Amino acid sequence: MTDAPICSRAGCREPATQQVVWRNPRIHPVDRRKIWLACDEHVVYLRDYLAARAFPVAVEPFTAPTPESQESR
């Protein structure tokens, strides 16, 4: 088993390749960004789920942190 970040879609255990960045404008300030991780299969589903609720949403590439990047913190 790996500790790689996985897709946020319920029941999915695939590695994340994209991040779905969104906010609920009724409760979040403009500078607040929430992030759901997505695999290639579920990125459109997650984006569309949020867009259907009129939330500002964007899809960006996701690169999992490496042990080296964690050490530099």
C-alpha cells in the first residue's frame, strides 16, 4: 500500500493526478480555496458536481509532494 494522495471521489482509491479548486461563495471569502483531489477518471465528475451548484471551480495539475519537498519545510 502506498501513502500517495488519492482521489476524493467516494470509494475511489486511485492516485490523484488533478486538483479541483473551488469555493462556496455564500460562505467562503474570495481568498478561500478548497481543494479536492481527483484521478483522471473522476476529475470531470467532481468539477461538474461543483459547477452545477454555481461554485467557482478550476482544475489544475496535481503533483504529489516528495519526501525531499517535505524535508525542506
